Amino acid sequence: HFHFTSLHFTSTDGISLSAVEVCTVCSTAPPLARDAMVITQLKRVVVQFCPFRKDGKSAREFLSRCTSAKAAQSNPKCQVETKLGDIHEEPFVKIEYLNGDKELVMTAGKNCQEIVNHILDKSEGQSLQNLLKAAGLDKNKFNWKD
């Protein structure tokens, strides 16, 4: 979407930060490419699926994206693991983000792009939080200016 604008804000401590692009509609950072699997905010990924179940297709495609050269370049320290489940286990992806958050995404009934978009949405939010933190701004210590 195209709602992005530069924000200028000053913390209560007098620290000023500008030129951070944030969507004025949904308050997110500029979107990452949705056809890529950029794993910059991920510490660990575990993909489990049964090779004999049809509902494991999206998990396998997701695994392929996580192990691509582009993904590896974006975060060479991210650990990507594969576990083969048995015929009775649903496929899933376990994610551990760099900030310590953990998440379990059940992949049956989802396509690969839905899984990627879910993770990118959370990663974009974390990227913005990291920018603010690097600027010395606690989320509770700044005043927004138009």
C-alpha cells in the first residue's frame, strides 16, 4: 500500500528522530517484499511435516524459502531445522524471533504465502521497535508530531 510518510518526533528527554517511514493508516514500517522469505528478525525456525500428508505442502514450500540463498544472506545465524512428523501429526512451523518471542504456526489449510505474510508482519513491527530503541526512544517516552 502507499500510505507512507516520514514522521518526526521528539522524546520527553529531548531526543529527536526523523525520516522514519511509517504507514499513516496502519502504523507499520514499509513492507518487505512479500514474495521473499527474509529472516532478519528470526533466531530459529523449526518446520515439521509428514511427507505422506498432502497438507504438508505449504510447510515444505516455507522450508524451501527459509533455506534459499536470499534468506541465508539476510540472516546467516538463523537456525533452520526440519523434523519429519508421523502420519497423525499436523504440519507446523515454530518460530523464535531475535527478541525471544516464540510462536507456533499450524500450516494445514494455509498456503505458503499466508505463513510468510504472518511472519513478515510480526518482523516488520519488530524492525520498527528496533529503530526506535536504537534512537534511544522508549515506546512510552515520546511525543508524536505531525
